[in-house]
Amino acid sequence: MAKLLEVENLHVSFHTYAGEVQAVRGVSFSIKEGEAVAIVGESGCGKSVTAKAIMRLLPPGITDIKEGDITFNSSNLLNLSEKKMQLYRGKEMSMIFQDPMTSLNPTMKIGDQIAEGLMKHNKISSKKADVQAVELLRMVGIPEPERRVRQYPHEFSGGMRQRAMIAIALACQPKLLLADEPTTALDVTIQAQILELLKELQQKLGTSLVLITHDLGVVAETCERVVVMYAGQVVETGKVEDIFNTPLHPYTQGLLKTIPRIDLDRKQTLEPIPGTPPDLLDPPKGCAFFARCPYAMKICQSETPELLEIENKQLARCWLHHPIAKRMYKES
């Protein structure tokens, strides 16, 4: 499969009264055509900022893309004008946000919000767009779509609003869909339904999916690869089965220990990761996970490890897997 999206050495900063917050620090990853990839990590690790940078939706004035490239279908999105970028959003790439109630326009009917993008990008009549809006609501599993298109967001339940958001995002059949914690505000049953719907539609339409979440547990059945982020950096990437079975970075290992498992003793408690993430107003010189890592070495405090390929295209940013460290362990 050919690469659809490639993010290289992305650096994004927020300018605050306290100083410059380095929210994203050298992030690199790629997405292939038709592939489903999860970006996981704690709140504040830079997942959503990375996604909004791809969509060019970062708030102007207070954010700054300091360095890097975002290549989509051979075009560097960071070099496009805002007018040209508007042709990409909705048509070539779309985004589903965390809270559909604040993302949907409360003054517009659901059908009109779906039809708006169809008319703009596909250049069709409002009558044709209305017919397609009904079909899109039916596709995402909303009952009585002919009646629902005439309703407002407040008349929909939380799960139905999220389905409507998915319908809007997929209306023009984009090549890339970014879903930013799409199940955060929903109960567990509805979460499972939305994730199953995203997986089904992604496979049916051949859309590349980037699922952003803080919960590793939700990606096992949905995605093929995982990108693990911590303190604005990618610390591990690999296939889902490799990340779950043989996590290489201590942070990924810690995340997995926080997930409840049915094959463990009922009395066994979950193990939280001790400590807190570093302050990105003044990022640490060495490994960002040093202060919380049970395997930290002296070099971890002063030198930042590279993202190295360990085996089977599984990469980890950790000195434990550096060739020098392995050699030292063998000699000792």
C-alpha cells in the first residue's frame, strides 16, 4: 500500500503568558492508504494537537508550527494557502471531534449540516444533497433518517449526535478520517457501537483512519498499527499485536498494566503509572519518561534516545534497546 499521509519531524508550540509550551516535539509517522492507525497516550501528550496540525485547525496567533512537514498525497499541507486548504478539508480529509454537541451547529438542522459539505465539494443541487443526507444517516445507523434530517442536534441523543458527526465527516468519502477520542462522552455500550461503526465504514469505503485515544483497550479490535505518544514525542510504534504482546517502551508497558483483563485474578489491582508527565514549558534534556521509569539509567537523564527499529518494524525511543546498552548488559 502507498503512503497517504507522512508527518516528519513536526514541532508545534503554544505561546502562553507563562512562556512557550512545546506541545509536539519532533513527531514523525506515516499512514498508508486504507490503513487504520491509533495514536494513544495520556491527556496532554500532543495527540489532538498533532491531528489539528494535520487538518490545519490550530488556533492562529497562539500556536506556531516551528518545524516539520505534513505530506498528504505528495502535497505539503503546511505550504498551502488557507483557501487551498479548505478544498482539502471535508473532501480529501475529515475530522470527528470529541464532543459532537459543541461541534454541531445548534441552529441548523442535521440534514442541512450534512448537505452543506456535499454542495460545496461535490457541486450538486440542494435537492440532491438532501437525498444524499438521508442516505448518509441511514448508512451510519440512525433510524427513520427521513424524519431525523429535519431535526436539530438537541433532539438527538449523544450516540446519535456522534453518528451524525460521522455522517458529516464521511459525506464526501474522504481519503483520510481523523477521529479525536470519538467515544469520550458516551457510555460503554454506545462506545462499542461507534467503534464498530467506524471500523465497518473504514473497511467499506477504503478510508484511512487515524483513531486518537488515551485508552489502549479501544484500539485492539479497530486498528492495525499503534503510535504511542508521551510528552509531545513518539515513544513507540508497531503493529497492534506486537504492541500488546511485546511492548518495548516502559511507558507502553505501564499503559498496558492499567487496562483491566478478564484472564487475571479478580483480586489483582491495576497498576497506575507513578508520577506525572513533565512540564513542557521546560522539557527535560534526556528521556521525557526518566522520572517515572522503573528502569531509568544515568544516560536517560542527560541524553534523549533516538526512535530505533528494534524488530519487525517495531520502533521504540528507549536507551534499554540501544545497541550500546545491549552490549553492556552482555559484558556484565
